[in-house]
Amino acid sequence: MATAVENVWGPVEGLVVTRYGHGVPTRSIEVVEAGHPLPDASGRDAAVRALRMVSGLNEYDFVLALLSGGGSALWSAPVPPLTLHEKQAITRALVLSSASIDEINCVRKHLSTIKGGRLAAAAYPARLLALAISDVAGDDLSVIASGPTVGDPTTCADAAAILAKYSVAFPDGALVESIKPNDPRLARADTRIVARGADALAAAADEAHRLGLVTKIIGVNVTGDARRVAQAHAEIARETRADGRPLVLLSGGELTLNVKGLGQGGPNREYLLALAEGLRGTSNIWALAADTDGIDGSDDAAGAWIGPDTLEKARALQLDPRAIAIENDSGRFFAALGQAIATGATRTNVNDFRAILIAPAV
């Protein structure tokens, strides 16, 4: 996004933050790499600098904010007296639970000096335009990067209830109220979505049609536990018949995991493990699931694929999918089968992408 701005405007003053290994050369905009999904000191310092850059502006100044998935972790400036270490502990506990991204970001907005409308409030009375790439189901502007440029309808009580729901401890006084939608300091801020998950699905459908495939989108904003969603999708796939031409079932959104094991992997590959079990070796179905940023969970794979012989190949290698799932070790499973997908950093993020290919029954 920063490179695109420079291509249009030429050299401009700016600071952007991305995850480690995802930076690109720019002409004048400074690029900082920081921790994701757990925040670190680099992200904290960058958020403090960003707030300093927009503070003290006047009504004739203009601020362009570029937002995308991952911004919640990358811009992490806890409100004193909350420390970075304490915020890391809270974030880690929520990420490893089955909390949805909406719930996690609700909490983040009440621990931060930049999220929940605070960036726009700091920039007032300057004019601010935010361009956002959405990685959240429903494209809620207050959830993308935890909504630093829009008002937040949630409250400290909401955040406390989420922390209690997942038994996450937090220090007294850690939660602070966010900027609300009717705050006058938001009057000169405009936030627009420039890309979203539905765009990725539409592009995939266009390519499938070019290849002579029939497509059906079974969910743009699919959320929930990865294994449960996979079970539902397996049932849909088994009951769907491809008459004449191969059929592709497409879906997006963001799946979650309740991580209890010590393995490597992510929600897309856990989804595929459960999907393979649900399909039970059905002879005419293949599937792919990946994260559009190129990183599915805790290692360097974007996702993986399965086919009718995936379980048979696993048995030959003495791999038990259920035992693998208990250890949250889907990364090792698909690496051993040679079915992992590694794209490297895509430098964009519209969240999960899933495709199930159903060939005509023979």
C-alpha cells in the first residue's frame, strides 16, 4: 500500500509498520517491521511515533492512513500503567483461546492509545482519509486493525466480559474507554474499504469460469471453530453433485482454534484435517485452504490441500489425523505428506480462502 502511494504521489513523509519479513523497499516512506500476532517493542514504538506524527496538526493538514489486517498487533501502544509485557500476556491468552477476531479486537481497543478511534482523535482538526484492506468478516470498520480512525460502539464493560468469558486475567485499571462514534473529533475523518475477502472470492470464481468450472460461493464471511466448519462443509460437499462439469465451492472469512497442543500449524490446515476426516476418502473431491497473507498460524506455510487419498497416504506414514489435531500439529502433518502450500509473504490480507473441487461422479 505504501509503495502504491509513492507510485501515485511521489516521495511523501510517512511511517508504515508490517510484520517481520514483509517489508518492501520504498523511496521515502519509512518501513518498520514488528511482531505479529503477538505485539513487541518495535510495534509499540512505531505506534507511539505515529501518534506523535499526527499530533499538533491544523485544519489545513492532510493525513492518509493505510490500514489492513494485522494492524491490531503491529500498532500496539498500551495505555499506562499497562505494560507491554502485560499486554503481550493478555493477547497471547486470547489468541490461543477460541475467541473471535471481533472479541479480540474489542479488548485491544480498550488497552490502546491508538486504536478505537484514537488515531483520528489525535489528528483532529486535520483532514484524515483512511484506506483499509478488510480481513474481518462483515467488513466492520471498527474491527479492521481495531478501528484507529473510526468510533467504537463497544465499551470497557464489553471488553471485561470477553476477558472473563475466556478466563483471561488483566490488571486493575488496564481497560480505558475508546472514542465513541459521535465524538466531534471524528468529524473530519473518512474511512473507506479498498479491498475485501469477497473480492478474492470473485476473482477466484472468474478464473474458475475461465477454466470451464462451475462455481458456488457457500460463504463470504464464514467464522467459527475450524473443525466444526469443516464438518459442515464436508457434509455440503458430499451432498453436492457436479453434473457435467467440475464444481468449485468457494468460501472466505476467518476461522478460529482453541489451541491446547504444542505443535505447529494454523486454522486453515486444522480445517483441512477435519475436512479430510469428514469426506472419508470420497473419490471425487479435492480441497485447498490458505490464508491470503501467506501465513497460516505459527509457521511459514500459507495453508495446504487434500485429495481423495490424503488419509490413505497418512496411514502409510503412520500419521493419525485425530492425534495430530489434539496436538495442533497440522503443519507437520501436511509437510510430511508434501501437501503444504508455501507462497511466501503476499503483503496483503483479506483473510481465509477455501476452495472445494467436486469432479463429476463417474
